[in-house]
Amino acid sequence: MKKTTKRSEIIDALSLRDLCQFCQADEAWVIELVEHGVLDPLGGQPVNWRFVGTNIVRAKKARRLNRDLGINTAGVALVLELLEERDTVLRRLAQYEA
């Protein structure tokens, strides 16, 4: 049986540094995502940025698209937007089919 040594913590926001660690990316790449509108952090300056909820999920998806498929930041922004539009359409379609 596995012993638990640390208490689990629920983290509701990540700093820029924490997000970079989580996504295994450098700060310049995350800042570029913000500049392209992929991420919308809370806070005015990068040192004060806090990433919550969907921003964390989007950052992880963006990293996979960049790392696994070699898509640049502008391409990542486009792909994520199209995927979200597709998901919206599929949800609407599911409502009509129910």
C-alpha cells in the first residue's frame, strides 16, 4: 500500500513561472501565447500574472500542438480557436439530437 506523505493541495491559479513548469515551456513562449490572445492572464504585468481554469488547459493543449506537431504560436492560436468552435457546434448538435 502506498503511503501518503504530503497533503494534496488544490491549486486554483498558477503564476507565469508555475505555468512554465507545468507546461515544460519557457517564459518567452508563454508570453507569446498571451500576445496572440491564446491566454488571458489575470494581472497587468508578467510578474503579477495568474493563470486560472481554462487558461491552464489551453496552455497545456498549446504546448502539445507546438511540441508534438511543430505548430508555431499563430498556428496554435488558430487551431485552438477552430477546436473550440467545433466543440461548440457539437454541443449544439447534441442538444438538437436529444
